[in-house]
Amino acid sequence: MNENAKLQVTLLTGRTIEQGVGKERGKASMEYMESVSVCYMDPEDLRRLGVKEKANILVSTNYGSVVVKALKSLRTPHPKIIYIPYGPWANVLVDPETHSIGMPSFKGIPAEVEPALDKPLLNMKELLKEQFGKE
């Protein structure tokens, strides 16, 4: 793995079946956390980055940075496009500005991905405290 590897990508966020099932179990559940603290990537992008599936990666945008687990996307090819399910981890990365429509833009966000094997994946309580000052 190249410790200095970085990949410029476009971030999309949205709903997944797993996220919906996890949400039904409760947003404090392990199922929910595991369904939304992930980043789906093209397998070739994982290779370019030098990380294996389920490795911790750092995703950064102009609005924030967050560690998530890298997963191989089943819908390929889509080089340099990543997908993070709606949830607190995605919320760190999107522009909070709603431009008077009440919803931030959840699609087409320029982002950078890099390996983060030495950084922890925060649980919900830790993430909310670190990013939003709340528990």
C-alpha cells in the first residue's frame, strides 16, 4: 500500500436497503452504524488507492473529513465516483448550506480519498461529539 496515495473523486450520497433496515432497528444500533459508515468504491479505485475491502479510508471534502470503511461497489464500472449512504458520516462531508430549499446538495461533491489504516472508525457517539459537539 502506498501511504501517500490519494484519489480525487466525486461523492454521491443516498439511500440503501441496508441503511433503511438499519434505521428501522434504531439509529443507535450496530446495524445502522455498519450500514452508513461505509464508502462504496469501484474495485479499480481500491486497487489504485492500494487498500483492501473493509480497510479504513479517509474521505475529505471542503466541508469536512471522516473515516469510513471501504467497500467494493457491486455496480461497476464507475471510476472516481464514490457512494456513501445517508447518515451522520455522509453529513460530515456535505455542504450544510441549503440555498433556501431546505435540503443540502447530496450529489456531485468533489472529494479526496486516502488510506487511513492508522485512524479509527468512530462510533455514532464519538462521531457526533467530534464533529458536531453533541452526544
